[in-house]
Amino acid sequence: MNSIAFKSFAGLRQSSPEAPPLAAHPSRLARRRGLRVVAGKFSPKLQGRSLRVAVVGGGPAGGCAAETLAKGGVETFLIERKMDNCKPCGGAIPLCMVGEFDLPLDIIDRRVTKMKMISPSNVAVDIGRTLKPHEYIGMVRREVLDSYLRDRAKQNGANVINGLFLKMDVPQDANSPYVLHYSSYDGKTGGVGEKRTLEVDAVIGADGANSRVAKSIDAGDYDYAIAFQERIKIPDDKMVYYENLAEMYVGDDVSPDFYGWVFPKCDHVAVGTGTVTHKGDIKKFQLATRKRAEDKIQGGKIIRVEAHPIPEHPRPRRLSGRVALVGDAAGYVTKCSGEGIYFAAKSGMMCAEAIVEGSENGKRMVEEGDLRKYLEKWDKTYLPTYRVLDVLQKVFYRSNPAREAFVEMCADEYVQKMTFDSYLYKTVVPGNPLEDLKLAINTVGSLMRANAIRKEMKKLNV
């Protein structure tokens, strides 16, 4: 299907219904602590300049935040150290992200229309039978996607700085600037960067799970997973198998609390796994994942090895004064599926929109209440999804019998339709009451069988 056909699809390039317009609305009222306040009304107008905002981190969250700010009349600085960063990430993006963020189709390596969910006993369930002809899961390389989003932010007026953020001096009053200290590598090929400072009115921390911005505002710690991934160049005849197919492996051998994956890229596959509870065994789990997929990747050559921490839940604090966290820095990675790219980009955009609106397109100083609107909107829209997936992970990833039950459930077409519709479009899909009842009964039955099997296995281990 050519690109014109994809662009003509009515839902592909629609803006999200939740996204507020970038123009300011001084008359819009917000509730906070029982008081009615008007965003930005009492903050001072800026004289002779626009609002200045620094975005620390140039991944999907940072790139989308910087572009939105620059388009909204804010003087924007995007600081990123590794311009060719390749985060160990499966690279899956939902269909709605292509349209919502106006992504060109040529940055998508593969359009996955089929998935295999493979149980601990190697029972494989085919997923994707309910997809419509135009629907797919996009597979991207992070170095390509991130670079594109940064370049687009720059084209819209953001100042992109190749630098390493070091620390931040927090002001003691509501209108003084934040002073960012960083090492500049602009024009350098290596070695020690040049120490510089930057004064800004607000800061968006999009600098990942090890966020230095988060440490600067005492945002607190969170549990994190280690994601380990190898990019493997396999023979062309074997690559045909993965042309539009992704695989997910579950079992104690590949991860005690997550899953292993084989995802197709442009000319290779990404093979990886992750864990929170047994980080020291990550290489053992990776070997097991490769072993499970051995017959399909045999003869392959490892061309790159990547590892990175992945947050497991939102930080205790995501906002302080005129500083807000987004993406992995805020802890926006879903349980069970491990999805993070869309939510990173969305949180960056939403935070930037709140700043643009609160500052009346860069004309006024912002305050904490303006940035808090982003958090309130985010939590209302997406926090229920995170909680549901957290429960699913605790229920179905706790043992091999439970994982067998999970894979068994995935064979149900109704489950597939509800799952894919919710994933592809990031909306809560209304269910069929009768099918929901049948699903509930089947789920209970699967879990009861899993529990019985687990008890028998414990007896055998005595």
C-alpha cells in the first residue's frame, strides 16, 4: 500500500481530541486546592523578550516538547549530549502516533501486522487476525526517530545544543531564572566539553530514567527495569520470516517478570529482554531469549549491544516550581507491555502546551499552577491505563502456569480486537457486554487451571 493511501485514511493524521489548542485562553478556569484561578492572569508580562524554556534531553519527549514550545512563541533550548543515541528499545509505535505527530512514513522500518505470543512451553499464538488492511504497528529505530524529531524542533525555531547537562541552580523567588550548568560539545569531535551556563524561566526534564533534572528537584526514586537488547543481522532468507512479524516470548527462562522479544528493523532484528527483580541475571535471560528463537535467527551476527534502565512507575514528584518531568524522567513506561515511546512524546507535547497556554504564547511568566495543568490532564487521561496494566503484569507474569493462561487468552479474537484497538488508537474501546462476560469466565477458568498446575508443580519440587 503506497504512502498516499495511508495519508488519505481519515484517522491517520487526526489530532488527538485531548490536545488543547496552543493559543492562550485566559478565560479558562482551573481548580486547584479548592480555589478557582485563571492561568497566567496574575503572572507578570515579559518586557522585551519571550519566555525562555530549556528542554533537557532529546528523545521523543524532549523533541516533541521543544517543537511545541518553539511553535508556540517560546524561546526554546534543547540540550542533548548523544545525538546518535540508540536506546535499547523495541521501537514499536501505535498507528495513531503516525498521524498525531505527523510522522513521515519513511522513518518506519517495518509495518508489523502479525505477532506471535509464545508461551513457556513454546505454544505459539498468532495475533493480528482482527487488524484492518490499513492498520499496523510501526517499528522504528530510535536513532532515526529521535533525530527526526530534534531536527523538526530546530526547523521550527528551537535552539538545539549538543551538550551534557550537569546541574541546575534553583531560584529563591517566583520570577528569577533557573541557571543550568552544562558542558557544550557543539563543534567538538570528542574530549572534554566547554563549561557553560544558561538562564531560563522554566525547565522540562526529558533526560531519561537517570534524570539529573529529577535529582535537581528532589523528585524521588523509583523501581526500574534493565532492558538488554542485541541487534542481529540475520541471513536474508530468514529475514523474510520477520518481514511484518514480531515475536514475544514469556517464561521464567527469558524473564521472571517481563518478556523477551524479537522485533524486525530495517535490515536486522532486535532481540532483547528486561527485568526488574533479577537485574544481575539479565545476560542469562538474553541468552535464553536467543535460544528460544534460535532456529529463526541462526547464522546471524550481532552488530550492536545496548542496555538501559527503564522506569517501572511514575516518580513520587514530577513537578516543582517551574520544572516538570516528562517521558522516562517522569516514569511513563507501561507495565506488562513496556510501551514508552508514544507516552514520552505525548507527555512532552502536553507539558509544552500547558506552558504555551499559561504564558500566553511566550508573553508572560509561567508559574507552578500552569505546569500542574499538564499533570492533572495526564493523570486523568492515562493513569487508569497504567494501573490496569500493572494489575495484568502482577496476575499473568507471576509464574509459568499464569503465563500459559495469558497466552491462551491471547488466542481469543475478541481479546485481540480489544487489545489492538486500544493500543493502536490509545482510546478506551467500548466492549460487547456478552463478550465481556464470556471473557471474564474464560479468564477465571484459565487462572484456575494455572493455579492448579502451579500447585502440582510445587508438589513435584518437594
